[in-house]
Amino acid sequence: MNYFELKEFDSPDLPNSGINMDKSFLQMLNSAREIAGIPFKITSGYRSVNHNKKVGGVQNSSHLIGVAADISVVSGNERYIILNALIKAGFKRLGIAKTFIHCDTDETKNSSVWTY
């Protein structure tokens, strides 16, 4: 990976858990970062069951299986650039919040865009 280190994806309660991230997911995210041309600050990657409960994640969260990440956004322009790059990289599941964008490649779920 050119733009990320696995530790960026660690569950806060489980050091070195970023190793549980799916390699194909990380390659897609790396491609999106290349397309965007701006840094991606990962606010959530892999989650332990306990951490997922603590943050109010759904029971079948894609974070639990290492195929999801939340990326911090601070402006509308940044949100546009990141979303555009994620779509061009092939992401088909995107959640848009005021302060972050969720992306995942969970093949057990339908393609979707949602808001928080």
C-alpha cells in the first residue's frame, strides 16, 4: 500500500488488529486515494465486537470482517473529491455523514448509498 499503514485500521481496543483488514479492500481504498490526490484520514477500520458495540455499530457491521472504513471529511469540497474517487475506484456501498464517509466492499449486502 502506498498511502496507508495497517495501524491506521486498528480497533482502538485491539493493537495490531489492522492486520485483519481484507487485502482487496485495502487495494481498492489505496486506488481511491490515488485518484483523489488528497490524504484520507481513517477514523474507523477494523472493529472488535466490543468496540463496535461501544460506538453503536450495527450487529452485522462490515467493520467486523475488515471490509469497511470511515474516512474523515471537513468540507463539502473534500467530501465531493473523496466520494468521486471512491466511486471511480469501484466502491458500491457508501454512507455519508457530516464528518465522515463510510465505504465498504461487503458482498453479503446490496449496493447502496445512505446518509447518517
